[in-house]
Amino acid sequence: MTAVKIVFAIVFFAVAGLLLLFGIRSFMERGFLLNNAYIYATKEERKTMNKKPYYRQSAIVFCVLSIAFVIIGLSVLFQNGNIGLLVIPIAVLAIIYAIVSSVLNNKRKK
């Protein structure tokens, strides 16, 4: 294994760790809410909105993306491209979850 592949694997694992940290902090409802519904809301809307479902949505997406980056890191580390193919269904799952949960959050708001 070359040094470049080791560096890439370390970078992917570091990104996975960072995403997991964001996910854990979001589950704890700590820190800035990294969610489009909150980011694009006005200051008045931010004060009155229930942030709990948005924190939960962000936390789940961050954790799923963390899993995807761990898989990519393992793929690079073991030099097996077939392992990397597992990222596709995980990414699709994250996208579907984000869309469905956004729709459900908007229905609950009304």
C-alpha cells in the first residue's frame, strides 16, 4: 500500500469521525443547527420553531454519512473497490430519509 492511499484512508476516517461528532452533538441538541429549514428561516421564525425534529433529522443524516465515509476508508485501506459499492445504497438511503423526513416535518408544522 502506498503512502498516498494511507493518507486518503486517514482523511476519510477523519471526515467520518467529524460527521459522527456532528451527529452526536445534534442528537444532544447542542451547537448550531445544520439544517436548511433553520438556516433559511428568519430570526423571528427561528425563535418560535420547534428545533427538536430538525436536530434529529440532521443527526441521523450525519450518522449515515459517517458510515458511508467509514466504508470508503475501508475500501481504500483494503484496496477493494467492491466494498466502496456499499456506499451507493447508503447514500440513497440518506437522501430518501432527508426528503421523507422534511415532508413529514412540514406536514406536522401545518
